[in-house]
Amino acid sequence: MTQSFSRRDFVIRLASVSAALSTGVGLTACSGDGGYAEFNYGVASGDPLADRVILWTHARYPGSDATVPLRYQVASDAAFTQIITQGDTEASINTGHTVKVDATGLAAGQSYYYRFLEGSNPSPVGITRTLPLNALSVKLGVPSCSNYPAGFFNVYAEVAASDVDLVVHLGDYIYEYPANGYASIAAETLGRASIPTNELITLADYRLRHAQYKSDPDSKNLHARLAMISVWDDHELANDAYKDGAENHDPAAEGSWSNRKAVAIQAYHEWMPIRSGTDKTKFYRSFDFGKLLSLHMLDTRLIGRDKQVDIASLAGINGASAYALAAAEFASPNRQLLGVEQVQWLQSKIVASTATWQVLGQQVLMARMEFPASVLKALNSTDTSAAAQAAGQKAVTDYLTAKNTPASSRSAEQVALLNATTNPKLGYNLDAWDGYIVARETILATALQLGKRLIVLSGDTHNAWHNDLTLKGLANPALDGTKVGEEFAASAVTSPGLEDYLKAFPPQQIKAIFEGVVDDLNWMDPSRRGFLKMTFTPTAAKGEWIFVSTVTSRAYTSSVGCTTTLQA
């Protein structure tokens, strides 16, 4: 049931007060009495550099579209007696009453307090931190896939309470579906029905959805406590987006994709604390933490991505002609995920960097998550009958049995199952780098050639993964299987994972299947929500997957599901 406007405003203001008090630095905005502007969505900071950081807020007079004049302040103390920098700005209807400023003149590796003022009326206070010039240790909190109707943002609460230095959000910060859409089964019960109720199409739609997500108390607390570096994935626009369209976009019913993409990107830049250039479609960028690490944030979704290849066609399910077309497209040397310009930019950044760790912050799994065609055919069947499920389980069992049988004892059928020609391995998710094998090989070959220590951070799948990154040997078969780096992939904040898609398999069986079949997979968790904590030092990169016990109650516990360390 949609709440009335006045009741929703009251809940948002109440959440704002709660979030500000929980930061421990708690100045809050006035309620709006007396004509003061309201700061209903808190404050945020992002894209920190050594001498500057983006500051964000939303300010609006109740019931008015008038422009709100604001002053921003950055101080070294919570009482704002030591102002480091300040300046004037305004929140206008042109940006949906959001405002961003690039606060400059700051010292490297320092924490600061910041706020906005409308006259004497203050916003909540936030804490931010600039990048260090010569860090000995950096801790990153890495979440992704925060779907409001799927549950509470307990994961955000855990990140905010942790000892991380900043947040790296890997996309799907919002979801575009209608109120009765994806993962909304308990939304009404939890009081988290999506606003607006329709699927997001217009600029007003995307602004409203961003506002709802920013109204969440755990979201506001996270943003007030920690600077964020973010990238978009598909759901900030529409499911399985690419440069020219999306799976969840019907031009006949929903109009031009280019128009929808433009307004979604505009709303993202308005509501996220990112440094926006003239061309808002181009937001790949790098952050240097001295000689310790260089963090390269990529856009694998919009600027260069070609349309996804159909997995059923590539697996041979749709017949020989469909397979031939899909196979030719799949193997094309011109097939792009990042686009030529972004690839050249990334290569130049990796060449120029002298940091110990080269870290890619991006959306989709990069590792070779390959399954034999026999298994893909069985598991991609649209038949949901018990017989079809049993066939899928048998295909998995047969392959694992063949793989684990000594070569001298394998039957003819088992030999055929393990034959790369008669039963080739393909990535099960062609929306990920597995659908863009030449593009992946280009990046991995660059890192190998330059002798760089490569770490890839990924989101998108709603599950946690630790993978080796290996070459496929496309240009040189002798390099097939050569390890270039490692991938650490975060689970979701709320979105359901493989346990929801593969309901015929218990979570432990899903885990056993993936870890048994996928050669480059070291560890995965198929069913828990959480975030990834990465710690970088000159000698090691450590990943810790931290999970919450539930997202359907605000009462929860947390635990570390796995810890793994890569030596420099």
C-alpha cells in the first residue's frame, strides 16, 4: 500500500534524525518549521583524492521548488571551530534539489567533518577522509546489489561499523523494477515497497527511487560516516543493459533507450557523490593510494559493451544455425566490453602506476566460470518438472564423477564428457566477462606482460566468490591456464543469489557443484548476504567475506565466512 505524502515525509525525517544521532557527530536539520530547508536525505562524500573530496546533500523548502542557497563547510573538528575550507552553492530544481561540491585545499590522509548550512539551519554532519600519499595499509569495504524491497540494509550498518577507510560500491545501488517486481515478495510486510510503484522510465521516476534509497537510515548512516567510490551496473538503468539497449527495456512500450539511459545517468550523477565531468557517460577513473595501490574504477556496462550472446544458442540448444551465429559473435576479435577508448585508458594507467597492487573496481565476474556444455544444456532447460530437475542433477553428477575418476579407469562415456572438443566448456553467465573472452584476454595479457600484481573486485552476482584469473590462451595456446591475478567478488546487500535461482539444489550442493566443476574457482558462498572487506599492505592483499544472518529483520548478527590472503 502506498503511504500518504505527509506520512512518508514524517518517516523520512524521523529516519534522518536517527541516522544523524548514530554518527556520534549529530547536528541535524530543522524539521521545516519556520520555512527552513529540509535535508531529508542526509549528507554524503565521495571520490576522495589527496587534496579534495566531493560533498553531497539534498535540500528543499517544504512544498516549494524554490532554489535553496547553501554554504558548505569542512572542518578538522566536530564543533566546526577550525574551518579548513568553505564556500557557497545552491540546490535547485534543475538537479532535483541535490547539490555537489568539490571541496579542495585539504591535506592528504586526513579525516574531516563537513556540513551544509542554509543560513543558520544546518544539515546533518558527515565524516570524510582524503587519500594518503604514502599508505602502509588501506582497508576497503566493498558492497554491491542493494535492492530496497528485498530487505533491510543491515550490510550497510556492518560496513559503517567496521574499520574500513572508505567504501567501494560496485553497482546496482538502486533497482529499476516496479513495486511488484523482482525480490519484492516481502516488501509490503517489511514496509519497503518501492516508490514509485511503476518501473523507472522518466527522470522523475529515477529521482524518486534514488530518494527512497537515500531515505533508508542505514544508507544515510553509511554515507555520513565514510566516503564512497562507486560505479553503476545495470539496475541503475535497466536489467542486463548494454550500450544500445537492455533486456528489461522494450522500445515499443517504453520509448527510446537513449532517452531512458540519459535520464537514468542524469539522476545517478545528481544523487551519488561522484565527480561528474562534462560527458556524464564517461566515468571510469583512477584513485592512487601512494605506492601501495592504484584503484581503477571501470564501466563494464554502458560505454562500450556489445549486446550479450544468448547462452542457449551458444550451448547448441536452439539448433545449428543459431549456434553458428552465436559462436561467430562470441569469438569475434572486435567484441567489446569496455570499448577501445576505455581499454587504452586502463592500459596507460597500469603502465604509469608504480603501486604494488593494481586493483580493478568493476561490476561483473571476470574469472572463467566455465561449465561443460552437457551441464549447461541440462540446467538451462525451461522444463521445471521433476524429471527435468533430475536430468540436471544427473548431468552434474556424471561430469563430476568422470572428472574425479582416474584416467585409466574412465569409461568411453566419461572420456567423452571430459573431451574439450565434444563437450566444450563455456561460461554460464554471458553477461559477465565470460561473454567477452577477447576483451578479458586483452586486460589479463596486459597485466602479465607488465608484471603487475592484479586484483579484481567484482559484484553483480549476489554471491561471494574467490577466483583465480587465468589466460585462455587465445593468442598463444601455450599460455592457457596461466595465472595472472585473483578476483574477490562481493555478495549482495539484499538481493537474493543462487539459492533463489537454483531452488532444486540445497545451498551446500550448489557450492559443491560450482567448486567441483569450475576450475578457476577457489571458494564461493551461494546463499548469504554481506560485503567484502579488503586489506592491502605492501606484502599482502587480504579478503574477508562478512555476512549478516538476515535482511528481513533489523535484529541480526554478523560473521566472517571466509578469509584469504594473497602475498605480494
